[in-house]
Amino acid sequence: MTDNPHPSPTPAQIRRWRKYLADEIAEGAIYRELAARRTGQERQVLLGLADAEARHEAHWRELLGAHARDTRPSVQRMILRLLARNFGSVFVLALAQRAEGDSPYAKDTDATAQMVADEQVHEEVVRALATAGRSRLAGNFRAAVFGANDGLVSNFALVLGIGATGVASSFVLFSGIAGLLAGALSMAAGEFVSVRSQRELLTASRPTQVTLSAAPNLDLEANELVLVYKARGMSDEAAEHRAAERMGLFTCDCDPSLSLHPEVQGEELEQEHEELGSAGGAAISSFLFFASGALVPILPFIFGLSGLPAILLASALVGVALLFTGGVVGLLSGASPLKRGLRQLAIGWGAAAVTYCLGLLFGATAV
């Protein structure tokens, strides 16, 4: 039987160790919940993390001895487990990454050096898993969040600026609707032109098959095909080898790395084409995302409120939405959701405050 290194733990130690034990149990459950939704290598990695948490759990159980009992984990772990059980998304991994990075073991002498090292490595493992998830999610979802955020801030600033002048609420509502449509159409047009232009640039860069049709008539002594392949980034040896194959000088070679394969550059460009998506789809998405955000500040006016009550309610609704979008951006970037949410709130309210003050100034001047 192993001797207990802490035969008489203090009440403070018991409370702390029980908290650690509860968190380790919760973290192991989180990783198992996530693993149940994954396959292949990613599943094995998550199960490996769960096994490591089980070893840490055993350490605290040994220290606690007869004092070991199941207690509630921290609120953060409880939320993480709930999310992992019901969603299993990249957001759970992003939060888990932060939880691993905030481990208190480095400052606690009751944790072993191996446990401290484990937690440091776990953060990097979860970071890698979250990064892969962010790559799959970030494109369209990030565009949705940023588009909605742009609509929130721009239309909120417009509505507050117009409302501060003292005009009728119907005029404020009309201005808000006009701002929504103008901004959404502008976003849609800009996204359409951007994606269309990128696709055209990629199309212009895609290698053609002219080398196949031109090869039989080229001068063998001055093989222009070599220049083509050099321009595509091949070495002298690979370019000469590829050109000779194209011209039919031989069909067998001893170096497979130089043999005639599909053009890698063309495949990469085709993949970029697919990732860009269609210009029409991007335009429609941008319109809807911006409009969804721009709708929030005018909701009080749509339902008949006016004056200061409408402005206060619009400010509250926009504030909640800004906290949400900022928190989501924080999760995607691996930063603190609360800090990013508060930063987004400060930016949005700050911009609106400037236009509100200008509205008050112009309203007073007009009077």
C-alpha cells in the first residue's frame, strides 16, 4: 500500500484537492463526449487526453484518501461538458483550450511536475484540434459574424444620430430601413465583385493544355516547353524531363518524382476555386448577414416605440448582440470571449455615441 504523502491534510488542502478532482473528472468526461462525435486520429487524440485526465484524477484521489468524494466541478467545466454532450463543436475545443491554459498546477506544490507538463502539452494538443476546427468553420461563419456586426454598428450609429436630432420616430425608422438596405446592397455588391474578381484571377492563372497540342511541332534543339515548366516553378532537371515526356521522346523513366503527373499547380488553383464559392452565393450571404445585424437597432421603432425609450431599448438590444458577436470572434481566435465581447461593445457603443452627440448638436443648431 502506498504511503500517503499528506497524512493530515488541512481543510484548505481538502477543499482545493476536491475541486481539482471534480475538474479532472469533468475534463475527462468532456474529452470522451467529444471523442464520441469524432472518428479516426482525432478520436484517438481525444481519448488519449481523457486517459491523461484519469491519471490526474487518480493522483488527487490518492492524496485525499478517505476525504475523497465527488463534488461539483467549476461552472466553466460544467458548461463545457453540457456543450460537449449536446454540440461537440469547435467552440467547445476553444473553451477547453483556455481551460487547459489556465491550469493552476504550476503554482501548486501538491501537483507533480509531470502533471504540470501534461497540462502544458494538453493546451497545445487542444489548440491543434481547435485550429483544425476553426479552419473548417472560420470561412463562412466568420463572414456571417463580421457581416452581422457591421450591420449592427453602422445602422445603430445611424439610428442614434438621426434620433438625437429630435425628428419624428417615423423618420428615424425610415432612415434605419434605408441604412439597412443601402448597407446590405453595398456589402452584397462588394462581395460579388470581390469573389468574381478572385475567380477570374485564378482562372487566368490556371495552366492550359497548350503544351500537349504544341509539343509535336516544337524545335527539339530549342525546346520552349522547358521554359514553360521553369516558369511554373520546376527545377532545370524536372523541367527538361517533363518537356521530353511531353514531346514523346520517351515513356519510361527511373525517377518517379519527375514523371508526368497531373499539374499540381492546376489542382491547387481548382481547390482555391472551390473554397471561394460562387459570387452570387457570397453576395446573397453578405446581404442577409448585414441585414440581420442592421435590423436589430430599428426593432423598437418597428414596434411603435419612439424617443428616448426607443433609443435605450435599441442600445440594450445592440449591446447584447455585440457581446455575442464579439464573444464568438474571441472563441474563433482562441482569445477570451468576455474580453472580445466587451471590446466589441465598447467599439459599437463608442461609434454610436459619437453620432448621437453630433445629432444632438445639429438638432440644437436647427432649433
